[in-house]
Amino acid sequence: MSEKNNPAKTVETPENSDVSRRELFKKTAIAGTIAAAGAVSTTIAASNVESGGLSDALDEFFQKHYQEMSKEEMQKAIARLERKAKEKHGKEIHIGNTPPLEGVLFGYALNISKCKGYRKCVDACVAENNQNRDTTIQYIRVLELENESMNFEEADHYYDRETVPHTGKKYFPIQCQQCENPPCVTACPVEATWKEADGITVIDYNWCIGCRYCAAACPYWARKFNWSEPSIPEEKINPETHYLSNRPRMRGVMEKCTFCLQRTRKGKLPACLEACPTGARVFGNILDPKSEIRYVLENKKVFRLKEELNTEPKFWYYSD
Amino acid sequence: MSTNKITFYSVRYAVAFCAIFFFAFSFSNSSLSIGQEVEEVVENKTETDAEEESEEEDEESDDEEEEDDEAMPWDDEDDEEIKVFKFPQSTEFLPNFPIFKVKYAGFPEFKIKGRLRSSEYFLCSECHDGVELKPRPIIRELRKEHTNINLDHIKQEHGTEKFWCTTCHDTSRPDYLVGLKKQSIHFDQSFLLCGQCHSQNQKDWLFGAHGKRTGNWNGERTILLCTECHSPHSPALEPASPNPPPPPRQGQILVKSVHPEGPRKTWDKFIYSKQH
Ligand code: SF4
Ligand code: SF4
């Protein structure tokens, strides 16, 4: 498990990864399938090497876990996924694979006395992360609470007001808290979700079996399930994606906020922060003592949600 | 910062040299040509140092002849481009104002993404030109071009009868703001002005707990100026309509709380329809 926590290493040194039992099993399975499929399908597979089809389907079925793929396998898989995405969405989509940055642990802080409940972050997130527009999967939930209360049982995230902030209410956005000790990872029976070196909990959508254990385990309602085949209007697709983040998903897999790692690993700010009209959000590297987030952590009264659960979220709330 | 200073001084000497040159050889020329020359120098400078596009230029030698034709950053009024400049600016641009005298040390360096966002009537000096405004001890009505200004900032309890236009606007240099110690403050450095009262916010802004960073989370830090979000005359953010709420999940329905002001809950559609 420890070596798994550094996928970059695993990916870059394929010769180190010895052939596991699972791999052997898979290889025999490939052979078995092809043999069973008979001469006809083998010829189909051979003729479709370039254009996809059966060979793609087989490749997809036997695609390895993200952390166990070698560099070449990764490239092949990404090329195939890009091809498929183009077929499905009619648009060129780039699936990146930027590894975590050295010496970076992402943290987020949110000033709840500044948040006014405009929900601009919610829509920016949906646009950035290619969520299904039919069922309106939203990673960010803006809770409306009584001003004096912290009772989340009484929170309403379906508030529909003429104008916000409504008198006597406060607003409290929640999203994946990128727990340092994530219960969702422990819950997953197939290790389809794990914590990256920069502290982001990610999901390999091709490895996820859709059991939804993780959603039940997450105390912050952060995980969202694709109940139906995601549909996004072509013009609304964001073509800049990452394998572990906002690449097009399929039906029956789990997804969640990744602090926009397709952006943040390239130095950009998360889409929700950029969209926030009140400047309530602060993002940065908590290992950098000069960063803004460290100032907030050291000088503001910060708290985290459900601290008693020992999940150690890397998402802090503070107020002026 | 040091390169900033070097470029500034070199430009200053170049400007001074050109001025001397012109005075010597074409003293009889109208002040307009001098002004043009100054502008040219400024252009040259921006070409050589493209990064500091909007570095302002202000003549130290405020000759009366030159005053009309000072090369100002806002000369080109059609220029909608956002002005980005490195901080601290040249000391010359803040006459009699010790550069960056804020109480807090150790905040990370930053660039300001500010803009001379003002009424359509800016430059102020086009109307209030050269004539020193005499502050009068009575509170007056806003007139003429100023009627559409929302003055909530000074109408609040803490502001009433305590400050007025000239508390922040310089009477002798109308294109500048003025601090409590009568120091001129450039519009793109309004945080020095706001921080006089809102020091906690200023501190948080300098360190990054207030305000908004743009572009990146590491590397060069560019932050928005106070007036990008707050109208200086009515700084509180105004209520706005939120984006639409998410629909309840399939098979569920939103129902009213039994409490009159309570939050709505999601309920199973099927069960709800049987109950009602
Ligand atoms: S907030 Fe939920 S989904 Fe995110 S890391 Fe923690 S447990 Fe996992
Ligand atoms: S839904 Fe996917 S990620 Fe979540 S526990 Fe099941 S397999 Fe793991």
C-alpha cells in the first residue's frame, strides 16, 4: 500500500513492478477469452486494432489499476480513452496525467463570514469538471443555516431566494474535504480510490465498480454517483482534463471534487476560487510557510467539520 | 523591486535630460511639444520594459508650464486594459509620502491587479483643474456629475458628519486620493487609504486572508485591489440573486418543513404521494 501512495514513482519505473498474480491471471484470462471467442472474433480484433472496436473493449476490460500501469500502458490507455471520448462527445479531449508536485500538500480555507451564498462556485465547478448535466451532479453544496446555529440537520442546500444573503441566514459551502485520513479510501473494496502524494483523494473511474461504499463512508456527503450515462452538451465540455479528475466519466462510477487537480497541479487556482465573487476562498500549499493558506491557519480562528471523526480534513473554515 | 527603482531612475534621468535639451534648444516652443516629448520617452520606456506596462510617470519638477501636459497613465481614456504593476511604485508618484508605511512586516510580495475604475468623468482634473477646492464646514448635496454616487459609506452611523469627499479626495491634486496625514495616494494604491480605518482588513489583505488572488496559487502573487470588489462610496457587497438550486435526486421530492421558517427536506416521492 505504501508504494501505491506514490503513483508517479510506480508509473515511471515500470521495470520495477514485478508481475503480480493478478496480472498473470489477467493474461491467462485474455488468452482464454480470445481462444473462446474463436477465429472469427480474433480476426475482428486484429482488423480493428487501429480503429477501436473489440480490441478497445478488451483493452478497456483488462486495463490495469492507475497505479500499476507502466508508462507505455498509461499512454495507450489515455490514447484509447481520448479516442472514446471523442467518439462519444464529438470533441477533441485532452486527458492529462500530471503527477503530484514535489513538496506540495494542498489545503483550502473558506471564510464563512464572507460567503454570501451566491452559488457561483457551484456552477463554475460543474462547468470545469464535466459533470453530468442531466442529473445535475454538483460537488459543492452551499448550506443555508440559521445565523446563530451550527446544526447541520437544519441546513437547507435547496434554498431558492430572490436575493442572498437572506436576513438571519448564513451560508456554508461544503465539498470534498480531502481528508488526510480518508474513510472513503478505507471503505473501497477494490482500492479504486486512494490519496495522492499531494493530499488529494482521487478515483480511477475505470477501476471503480460502483458499489457506493465510499459514499456511505464519507462523512461530508462529498461523493456523487453517476446513476445514468452522463450527458454534456458538446459546447459545454471542458477539453482540458486529467485522468484522475475531470475526464469524461461513465455510468455507474463514483466521482467527487479533486480541488481541480487538472488546474492546481499546473499552478492554477481551483475553478471555485476563481468564480467566488466575495473572495471567501483561500487555496495553497500548506507545506509552504509563506503561503496565504498558512497565514490563515496560523492567524485565524479556523475549524474543520466533524473533527471528532479523526478524518483530518485539509479544508478549513474561518471567520473574520 | 530594485530593478523597478533602477528603471525608474534611468527613465527619470532620461526625462530630465530631454527636458533640458528642449529648454536649451527650443525654449520658445509651446508647452505642448514638451509634453509630447515626455510621452515619447514614456513610450520608449514601456517598449524596453514590457513587463511594467503601466508604470506611471510623474514629473518631479512640477514646472507650471508642464503641469497641463503631465504624462498620466490614464491619458489614453479608451484604454480599457487592466493595469498591472509591481509594488512598491516609485516614491516620486507619492509625493511627501513615505513609501509603504504599513505596520505589518513579512507579508509576501505582490502585484496589484487594479484599474482606474472610476466614474466616466475621471480625470477629475478636467473639471477641478488647478483650483484648490475650499472645504466648507457644512454637508452639501451632491450635484452635477456626482448625483449618482451612493454614499452609504458615510451615511452609516460611524461615518455621518465625520467625513466627506475631501477626507479621501485631494483638494489640491484632484486626480489623487489623500490620506489622513495629507499625503497623496494614487487611485491604484487605495489600500493605503482604506487601511487607515480598516487596518485589520488591510493586514488580512496583505497576507492573503482577505481579498482575492488571481491566476495562480504559487509563483508571482497578483491580488485584486480593494475597489475591484468594494465600491469605495458604499463598500458593503450588495445582495444578489443566487444561481439556481440543485434539483432533488431522482425519485425524491422537496417538501416544506413543519416549522414555518424551517428548511425544506427531500422526501421519497412515492411515499409522499401516498401520504398526501
Ligand atoms: S471528504 Fe469524503 S470523499 Fe473527500 S476525502 Fe474525506 S471521506 Fe473521502
Ligand atoms: S463506488 Fe467505486 S470508489 Fe467507491 S467504494 Fe465502490 S469501487 Fe470504491
